[in-house]
Amino acid sequence: MDKEKYPPINVLNVVRGFSNPKLKYHITPYRFETPKGEQFHIRQIRQMHKERVGKGVHYHYVVKTETQRFFHLVFDTTTLSWRMVQEVDEMLFFNE
């Protein structure tokens, strides 16, 4: 992923080692920090899907923060890094 277009972020997450009803996703993000120093606590994971890219996998998450903002985050298993793709408008969730 392009570092200029998709800035790297710091993410506090949990990687599930075994099945647990409290952890729905294999990788669960809880909060993140942008390069500008903004910090966001994730209140809800609205959408998640995986995508094979080369030899790795991209885990895509659309998350809702405590401040009612929505972000598209991606975890890249090839580089073991998190990226912010974009801030998403709530109006895109017309199906829920």
C-alpha cells in the first residue's frame, strides 16, 4: 500500500488464538492513533472483510469511534502494518 496515499497508523488490537464468543474477529482493533497525534477509541466494527493480495491478506474494517466518526482501516499481513484508507460518511450505511 502507498504510504503517501494511505498513511500508517498505530493500532491497539487483539489477535484471537482460539475461538471465543467475546472476540468475533480473528484480529480485533480497539483504538488507533494517526500520525498527526489524533487518538480514536473504536466503539463498533460496522463492516469487515478479507481480501487476498499477493501472498498476503488485507483485513478491511469500517469502524465507528466514540466520537461518532467512521473510518476504513486495513491491516496488511505482508508488512504487519495498519493503514487508514479514508474517513467514511455515515450516510453510506443506508442498508442498516
